[in-house]
Amino acid sequence: MLWRNMTKRSSQVLHLLLIVVLMLNLGMGARMYHQAVRQPRDDTPYPHLALFSRVLEIVHREYANGTNLTYRSLVRGALNGLLDSLQDPYSEFLEPDRFQDLQDDAEGEFGGLGLVVAIREGQLTVVSSMEDSPGFKAGILSGDRIIRIGDESAEQMSLEDAVRRLRGPPGTQVSLTLYRPSTDRTWTVTLQRAVIQVDMVKDLHNRKEFPLNEDGIGYVRITQFGEKTDRELRQALEKMKSRNLRALVVDLRWNPGGLLEQAVAVSEEFLEPGRLIVRTQGRNPQQNREYYARRRGDQLHGVPVAVLVNMGTASAAEIVAGCLQDHKRALLVGEKTFGKGSVQSVIPLPDGSALRLTTAKYYTPSGRSIHEAGIEPDETVSLSEEETRELLLMRAPGGLQSLTPEAQERVKRARDPQLDRAMEKLRAMLAHQAQQAAEFMGYNPLPVNRTLLSAGQCLRETVRAALP
């Protein structure tokens, strides 16, 4: 009887376990089915490549107007279409010449004539000749029109094509036919290309002198983040520090960005070691990285900093602005930034071309995503269209020279409200520090090391002037 009851219980348990197993199998099967429905049936590239190859061959052989079609042009068109399908304006296929231009821009030097050109009234026109360049030494002036480059007429030439023809390996020659409207003169000159250096960091007057104003406030403008930006910035800071720098304006307006590594290096100049600068996150785990300040520490030792930003401040420039704002190391003045918070990797290809692909997005130290949102300044100051136009004319190489004498004087007298506000804020900070230092000295008659006064941000002269 006991055995029969045990057998009966064992049978019930076995049936129960069997039902549980069947239920689990059904659940797992349903889950696998739903996953299979959601995923493409064939996620391998080979069948699709076979289809592409078939279509490529048919088009090359059968297209009615395809007498001059080449496999190269068809494949290039397909690659451009592939990247266009991503609907990402920052991902693109770079032909070898475009890739070389990108490298030249990043390195800050290239072989050329040192001529800044633009299309004006349908004519290829010299905006300016860079000082000590082959074009400058040949006496080419702002306003001169380039009629021919070598044997090619420049009349219908695009700006990009013209720049490519003017550039070339240092030491090679190119002939230019020019026309000067002011004297109705046409002449031809043969120039030898040289290495042209592009300055990444400039002072208020587009030079590299970096003077201080009467308040001891310095100014640097970073034009882009190329391979030598941090080196140029350090040289500028050393010049200003040797003149007793008390506060600094860093101008990032109309800075389109550049190299992520240079944004990190520039940020390090203002931060103590161990501070987070930026974090990147991508689909590939290898793109998930955190960048920290690892150098000697804040090279200005707490000197007040204001950063100018606007809608033209993008990418790497936003990394610097966002980082310094999050760490309360700088006051941001101006307008909301562009909002390009994505990282592009440039992948060289065997034929000299390259793929520029968005591989990650970046986040500020506080975790803010800037992509399509931008950075709001601490002090919002807008520019009118006229103020913007005049400021850009002051910045552009040869901009003033392209104007009439009357217009030049008007532009020179123009104000920069954003810079004025930054200066105003920095003067207020310096005055507050001087007051604190004076109060501290009043309560402590013993000699005090200047580095202890207001965290090393006041000069001895300022302290003396503030004392009763």
C-alpha cells in the first residue's frame, strides 16, 4: 500500500515536471521566434554584395548613355550613396585629394603660395597674401584677380578646384596670370611653392604678439584644433605670463572644432590633474573612453578665465567650453553653441582615400550630451547682423584691405559687445580679489607669500594699490 502510494506520488511529480519543462520550452521557443521575426533573415553581406556586383555589371554594360562609364566612377557613386543613406552630414567618403586636404588642415601646414582667395562677382579674387609667402614676395595684392592657373582658365573654376591647383608640393612651380583692376594691368608670374604655416592661435589683432590691456587682461583666439594648437597656446600663455597676466579671454567663436586629442590637451592647460575632461560613448565598446587631465596642472594657477562662444563654436571647441564650464574654471559669454557632439574617426583606405565615419558621441564631465543641444553660456550676449559682419571682416585675412578707406575706419571703430562683457566680468573678478587680498593683509601684518593671496590670482601691485 505504501509502495503503491509512493508510485502514485512519483508519477504525479513526474507529470508536473514534464509540464514545467514543456512550458519552458514553449516560452523559449516563442522568445526565439519573436527575436527571429525582429531581425533580418540574412545579416551577412555576401548575398547583398553578389546583388550589388550583378547590378554594377549590368549598368556598366547596358546603360544607354554610359559610353564613358568606368567601374571606378560607379563604385565611388555607390559609396557616396551608402554614406548618404546614413543621413549623417558628418560621415563621408574622402577621395585622396580631399583626404590630403583634411590632413593638411589638421597639421596646420601645406605646400602652396600663401594666397587667400575667394569668388567675388564671379571672379577668382585674392583676398590677401600671407606675410613672407611666395605670393606676398611677388607683390600680389588684395583685390587682384587670378585669370589663369598654369594653362587653365580660372573663369569657370570652382573655389575648391582653384585652391587645389594653387597648392602643391613645396619646391614645385606654378604660373599665374593676374589682373589688377586699380591699374588695369595684366601680367604673368611664375611662383615656387613653399611650406605655408597656418596659425591656430592668434591675438586680438590677428598676430602672435599677445599683449595685455591696461588691466593686465590677455586675449587668445583659437581658430581650430589642429595638431599644433596646444603648442601654440602654451607659447601664447608663456608670453602673457611673463608680462604679469591677471585674467584671460579665450575666444572660441566661429571655431569649427578639429582633433579630439587637441581639445583634451587645451583643456589640460587650465585644470588640475585628475579632472575629467570628456567622455565618449559609441556602439563599439572600444569607443567608450574617459579623458582626464594628466599634465602639470593649471598653468595659470587660478587666473580668471572667460570663454567667448557662439553658434559657430562646434565639436572640439564645445568640448573645451563644456569642460571648463562644468568645472567652474571659466565663465562662458556669448550665445548658445552649435551642438555637434559627435566624434568622427578617419579611416585611411588602401588607395589613398579615406572613410570619415561618426563612431561615438561625447559627454561633458557632468554628463551633458551636447549633440543637437549645444551649450548655453553663463552670460548671454547677442550680436546684431552688422556687428557680426564687421567682426568677421576684422578677423578675415585681408578683410579690411578689401574695403574702401571710409569703410575701414567704420569697421575699426566697431565694438564687440561679447568681448566687452567678458572684459567687464573679468575686471569685476579682479576687483573682488583685490578687495579680499587687502582685507587679508589688514588682518595679518606678517609677510605673506603672494601665491597664498586669493589662491595665487592677485599681483603684488594690485594688493598694494588696494591697501589704505
